[in-house]
Amino acid sequence: MRATGGKVFLFASSLPVCGVGALKPRDDIKPGSENESSLFRPQSPFYTKLAETCVDKRITVDLFLFAQSQFDVATVGEVQPTHILLR
């Protein structure tokens, strides 16, 4: 895909907890607390860098998240490169 671009469909049913893009659950931060605003910021720069790479290689990513518990969309959502194109 690096040479020609393409599309990735990402289906996830749980938070990525192993590998290079592993994330930690943020269940300890409750809505209405002082730290609530941190829930809206990415935990890790990994997915932002992945999105930048995808944009450079003309690869689009569609996310389909099917979680029954907390899912860190603020971090994983960074992989959709459309927000980088609009900056």
C-alpha cells in the first residue's frame, strides 16, 4: 500500500492492550472531576504518528468500534487522517 495508497478497515471490540499501540484503560478518571479534560486528549502519540504516515502514503482508515466498556476514542480516533488534512 505504500506505493499506491489504499484503504484500511479497522474493526475493534476492545481497547488495544498489547503491542506498539497498547493503551491503558482510563477508568480511574470520572466525569466531572478535575482530570476530566484529559479524557479528550490522546494518551500516546503513536496513533497521531500513524495517521501522519497514512496521509503521506495516501492511505485512509475507517474505524468501526464495538466496545462494551470504555474505549479510548480520543487516542485511537487520531488514526483517521482526515483531521490532519483539515488543519
